Amino acid sequence: MAQPKYSTHLGMVDILPDEIRKWQFLENLIREEAHKFNFEEIRTPIMEQTELIVRGLGQLTDIVSKEIFAFSRGDDNYVLRPELTAPVVRAYVENHLDQRGGSQKLYYIGPMFRAERPQKGRQRQFHQFGVEVIGSSDAVSDVEVIAFMIHIYHKIGITNTTLKLNSIGDPDSREAYKDALRTYLKPNYEKLSEISKKRFEKNPLRILDSKEEEDQPLIENAPLITDYLNEESVSHYSRVKEYLTDLGISFEEDPYLVRGMDYYTQTAFELISPDLGAQDALAGGGRYDLLIEEIGGQPTPAVGFAAGIERLFIACEELGIDLGGEKEVDVYIVTLGDHARRWGLKQLPKLREKGVSATMDYMGRSMKAQMKDANRENARYAIIVGENELNEGKFTFRDMKESKEEALSFEEISNLLAEQSA
Ligand code: AMP
């Protein structure tokens, strides 16, 4: 085969018709289940102002410092959205969604962009679904968000997962902990990796998240955030754990879990799968009570998660779960001659009107080739039409699976098909 002249960018892939069914299945499932939780969908633009993402996520995060796709046009600076929490919060503030009353329970599905080094489970354009509940500080909202996340994986059959849970406290607890962490790290400052040195002053918590080898021995003996939580933070964390237990959702506490973005407060969580290999995080999230104010809104508590769709599919593959099923069409009209072909074209809308999926040959092929095509298209039935059939008003109705045929009127056929697909 000739080498194609153009290709997708590194880390970006086409989703082809043979794979699309699993995407559609998952997206439908998410929408149905979100409806049961009374979450409403929100869709925001693919591009956002650079400043929103920088402020929202934090200058020193990996995403902002290394991974954003950014460009400018005239005086405007754009980024391809690397995640959706900051954009959803921007939409909440910009559109005064607080005026709808109560807490806003939002969900999304869509593509995100990060210029990471591609590997299995890591792409530059990838897809997430997620939930943001804005306006509630109650642990009920943390737990409903986590419950929804786990519910989706369970519905699909991915049950071999671990929910890791931590609290990084409210701003007061975090300040106390940051001080303790700096005091502990200071004598070993020179041993820290370059990136951790940069984080030392402004956000030493992120050092705990470091993957750099030289940081690991220091991280192992670091003080634990859980020892620095104030009463309010302890009480919120305890309620989250109690409510999770009430729902029968098991979790593993991980005092080193801090998550990538700066806007998190209190609850932090991650869903890990042993079926994923090196990139083992299926989803992650937490509470971000500081973000809304940070980007110009009124102080408003919020909690959410984001889940990687490609990683969910990798887990499915490993577990032998087939979400897509076979391509199929209810009926294929096989025609002989121009007269029959025009008749077939006119019957298609009538069948579709009755909820039947129907197709015919577009290539002017022989009857034999059309039968082959009907098989390839996985047609459940075929209607075979030639001049004789048209004259008699009786058509060969073939059950492709059972290889059985009978002669029926078009009305009889369309009623049968409508019944089958009802
Ligand atoms: P984050 O927004 O970084 O908390 O990521 C949430 C989830 O999105 C992760 O747990 C992954 O499942 C998925 N994810 C993040 N980055 C990528 C990527 N570059 N490629 C594929 N999936 C990703």
C-alpha cells in the first residue's frame, strides 16, 4: 500500500466506524445513568483563554508548565482544553448558573488535549467523562460523585478496581501541613529534583506526587497530611468515609494522594485498575472549594471527577468485555433491474418510518454481489425483488440467519420487521 501523504498528529487517533459502537454504547450508558443521578449535561468550547487554564490549574502543574497546546490569533491567546473542571467553572460563573438555585449537578463527555509523551493509555487527544457538582460543601455531594464514577465502571463490568482516598484539608490545614513539609524537606533541599525544588516554596504538596527517582526516599518519610487536618477537615473526611461505607463502597486511604491540580481541597480520590499497566488511573477527582473564587466567582464549594475513556476501553479489552457488539442492519433490499432498484429506493423510507434499519446496494452490483454485501453488512433479513416479484406483489423475504425464505407482500414484510425491531 502507498504511504499516505497526510497523517494525524502524534498521540492523536481517528476513531473509525469499526470502533465507534463501543463509544456510542458508553456515551449512551453515561447519559442514561447520569439522568438517574439527576446530573445535567454541559458542553463548553474546545478552546479556552490561556489565562483561565493557567490560573485555574496552577502555573507549576505539569499540565500548564509542559503540556498545553497553546496558540495566539491577534491579541487573543487560546489553549486546547486540557481538562474540563476549570472550563465548567468558567461557564458556571459566566452564565450565572448559581441563579438556577441549589447545587448545579453537571456532567460532560468530550475530548481533552495534553502534549504528553504518548504511550499505552496516554494520548495527546484523549476523552474524558466527568461530573462537577458546584454549590454544595456537604459530604453527600462528594459521595454521590464517587458513587456515580464507580457505578459506571460496575455497569460495564469493571469491578476489579481500588478507590484511593485522601483528604488534603481545608486551606488552613493545608498551610499548616505545607509549613511542616517545608521544615522537613529543608535540610534535604539540595537532594530534591529540579521540578520539586521549583515547587518547594509555592506548592510543596505536589512534591508528594513526584515521579522523580531522587525524590522518592524523601517522600517516603515525609510527614502525613492526615496528621495536620483541623477539626472541620477531619469531620468532613470522616463523613465522606462513613457515607461511602453506608453505600458499601470500599476504599483504601492513601495519605500521599494529592492529585495533579492546585485547586483541590479536602477530599481527593483516584480509581485505580490493575488491568491497566503503567498508566493505572482510570479516573480521579476531588473537592475544589477554592477554584470558583480563584477565577472570579463568589466563594463556592464544589466537587467532581474526570475519567479517561480510552483507559476504560483498555480495561475492557483486558477483561474481555465487548461493549460494541456486531455491526448490523435489520434489512437489505436486494434488487434485480432498474425498475426494482427504484422500487427499493422508495420502500426504504417506509421501513425507516416504522423504526426498521434498512439499506440497499449503492454500487449497481449484481444480485449475487448484493447478497454477499447483505451478509457483509450483517443484515438480519433480505427482501429480494425482480420484475416478477413486482408484477405479483409478492417478494422473497429471506431470513439471513436461518437461511429460510417465504413469499410475502411488502405490507406483510414491513409489519413483521416493525414487530421485530419494536
Ligand atoms: P486528570 O484530569 O489528570 O485527573 O485525569 C483524569 C483521568 O483522565 C485519568 O485518570 C486518566 O484516565 C485520563 N487521562 C489523563 N490524561 C490522559 C492522557 N494523556 N491520555 C489518556 N487518558 C488520560
